[in-house]
Amino acid sequence: MTDEPHGLDRGLTNYGDRDFARFLRRSFARSMGISRELLDKPVVGVAMTPSGFNNCHRYMPELVEAVSRGVFAEGCLPRPFPTISLGEVFLNPTSMMYRNLMSMDTEEMILAQPMDAVVLIGGCDKTVPAQLMGAASAGVPAIQLVTGPMSTGRHKGQRLGACTDCRGFWAKYRAGSVESDEIETVEGRLSVTAGTCAVMGTASTMACITEALGMALPGTAAIPAVHADRLAAAEETGKAAARLIRSRITPGQVITEKSVENAIRVLMAIGGSTNAIVHLTAIAGRLGMKITLSRFNELSDETPVLVDLKPVGNGYMEDFHAAGGVGALLRELRPLLHLDTIDVEGRSLRERLDEPAAWVDRAVIRPLADPISRVGGLVALAGSLAPDGAIFKRAAATPALFESEGRAVVFTGLEDLSTRIDDPDLNVGPGDILVLQNAGPCAAGMPEAGYLPIPKKLAEAGVKDMVRVSDARMSGTAFGSIVLHVAPEAAVGGPLAAVRNGDRIRLSIANKRIDLLVEEAELKRRLADFEPPLAPARGYKALYRRTVLQAPEGCDFDFLRAKIG
Ligand code: FES
């Protein structure tokens, strides 16, 4: 420990009299029943995110208690504090609009309050990236604990888990093969415990990425929310946070170019969520690192999919945990990984993987030599329709559509999409390409609207997949042949804004391209009339619109990123 003020003496409130500020703080701390002895201990902040609007964080009080137990056990004082919480399905227009707000809340509260280290407890999609972004910028020793995935429910003998099965049942309902009374029954059987979505959606992907980065304790990403091991992991996380006070390891020492590459390898191998690319880019951007689409594709082409979970495969997160979890996966990926990265405990990945291997369920985590797919789950595209890039989840798409050319059927925004998609008179066929404009970060906060529904008349005729293109995102639990994150987005005058009904679009996954087959001169002519949508006049939304960056920069705010080196 240095001579720097520590614990509750850090960052005293400005009254113009430091001794008085210290006296007053200690007096007020004692009003919380903290003894004089504990007042002098190092302090671990516990960023907690319970909310009546966040089902995924329902067990937060128990986790906070277990973390605090661990902190006490190491002779430090835990101080839980709230930040905003983002419950994915309770936010309008989309949780993505508030990720940066939560990251600012987290960063500022870490810096403004007296703590020597911090435990970040989050789980639902945007909460973990927001916390890691905030902690990376704050530069205070930090460790992440995730709330853990839900366990599965049952319906007519079938296992169900949010939210891939939500989408599966809803598609059947739209196609008329599931009746309304059954869909009501299923509604109560999809999300049956506390925790994050039960499949390898965005929350689980970010949990695995966090462990791969080294920001969470080994083996903690996939423990089910309701499992006793989750509480034991919370207690261990509290102890590790207390040890961080001595080691002073900061997020910037753990999240490095090498650990980010390891995390991308894991993202590929788990067939993870497209959203994780945006979040990982934003986290890396806070530390001055850039993820280029070309390097992303190199890593994808060299990294096989090894994990057989929905939405790409069959299993659920509870199966992944029982199969060996992230540790077993890292062991398979070992020849591809940077082994000299360290985790929050200062331990190298090599040391972790040199430990004796535990049993692995090969039905869930395949060996490197026998992958589910020889290439990674995600691929970055470029081309005349997306000069700055787009993303395609090949692991969750229909291979027959990988090389497609079709006629564009254009929706000019979310309202237009919901008004016309099921219109029986919509001029659309199974070989067409559905295009959604104005759903990017500036226009709409980049909602998960990229999974455009198959028009009802085609769904009823048995069409299961079509190529869909947008500047939106897609839920990590979704599947289909979907081109996302088109950049620049339509609302800032990207070529997507110039697409008209009947234009030809060509998708080539082999060439990693998405092209609008319209002459350049014609494109220029169309874009000459481009008018950006009106910006909100006040408040957070005005700040958001003024400063949000495009998807290849992680949709962070321009003033929050570090200078990219
Ligand atoms: Fe929270 Fe899916 S809604 S993780």
C-alpha cells in the first residue's frame, strides 16, 4: 500500500478544510453502523444493478451479500452502490441507447466515491459491456461478476429457454402452426428462473468474453444464476477484489490487444452474438485499441466453432457449464491463443491452461480437430452497400443463401416495417432481399430490429429464411441470413439510404461482400437529395445523437473513447 490516501479517505468532499471533510465523512459512515475499526480498512466498491425492470438481475441482493462476505474475509470493507440497470426488454426505444449512459454512470461513480477496487455485478446484455467500458476508463482495479444464465423450462416434453425458443414459437405462431392458447402457455414457460437468457445470446457471449479477457474469475461465466456455485463464485470474486487492492492490477493491464484477440477467438468458437463485436470494440476503444474488420476476418477464418448451443446449435448455457465451460473451450483453443495474457489475479493464461484438465462433455464442447464448423461464427463484410463494413452471422444462417442476388424490398424505417411487412399486397417473393433503413445508431439507437420477420404470406407458404439487410443490430438469440450493422448507416447518408425497391443486391460470403448493383453516378444522384433526420433538441437524447459513433467504432460516444494508438 502506498502513502496515498486509501479507503474512505480517498477523494474527500471539497469543503475547503480536508480534516473537517474527513471527520464529517467518518461521522456519517458511522451513522451506517460501521465501527471505527472498519472505517480504516481498504474499501471495495460493489457496483450493483438491481431493478424492478430487470428480471435478469433478480438475485442481485444475494450476490451482493456473497461478494461482501468475500471482501470482509480478506479484511476489507465492502460498500455496495447502485448504478442504473438496463433490463433488455423493458427499455424504449432500445437498451443500446442507454449503454453509454450506464458506462458513464459506472465510471463517474467509481471515480467520485472512495474505493480502492471495485466489483462490477451485471448480466443482462448491455450491463456488462457498460460496466467494463466504465471501469476501463476509470482505471481503478476492477473485477466483473456476471449474474449467470437462466435454467430451462419445459413444454410438452421439450426444453425451452429464452430467447431462441421465444423466436421459434413466435415464428410458428405467425405461420399459423401454433394456436393463441398454446402461445399463451408457452409465454409462462420460456423464462422460468432469475438470470440472463438461457442460450448463447448477447449476455452469455459477453460473460464468456469477459472471462476470456481475464476480467472475471476463471470458471465463472456460465454458472447458472440459481446454482449454489454462483454464490460461491461471488464470494471468491469479493476476495479477489480485496487482493486487487494489493496488486493494483488495472483493467488496462488485463484488457490488451492480445487478450482482445483471445476474446474474439472465443466469440468465434462459441458462435456468439453479433452484438459482442460492437461491445468489444467499444471496450477496446476506451483503452486506445482498434479492432479492424480485416483482422476480425482473419481470426474468424482461423477459429472453428466448437460449442453446440442455441441459437447456432442445440444446447443451453446450463449444458455449457456442466460440459466444462469457458475453461474447457480455452483448452481446445490453446494453439490459437496468446498465452502470456494475464487475468485480474495476475495469473497468465498459460498457467491456467497448464492445470490438469477436468472432464469435458464432447457433445457440447467439441475438440479442435472435430469442430462444428471449420470457420468462426461471424464474418465482416464490405462492399458498395457497406463501405465501412457490415456483419453476418454465418453460423446462424442458411448456407444456400450465402451466395445470393435478389431484388430489394425496402422499408424506410421501423414504423414502415411494422405497418407493411404483413400487408397481403406487399410485392415480395422468397428470393427477394428485405432492406430496412434508418435503424442505425444515429437514427434509432440501433435496436435489435435487423431480424426482420419473414412477411406473413411467405411464412405461411413455408419460407423459413430470406436475406435481410439493415443498419440495425440483431438479438444474440436470433438466427437467419441477416446482414447487420451496415455502416455508414442510412441516417448519416450511407449508401443504404439510396436503396430503392427493385434495386439488385448481391451477397457473397465467400468474397465477404455486400454490394448494391446500382451505377455509382446514379447512387450519387440519389444521395444528393439526402437530408438527415431531425435531431432531438434536449437532454440525453440530444447528447446521444450529437456524439454517437458508428458500429465499427463500437457506437461509443466520441468524447469517451481514448485516443486510438
Ligand atoms: Fe436480459 Fe436476455 S433479457 S439477458
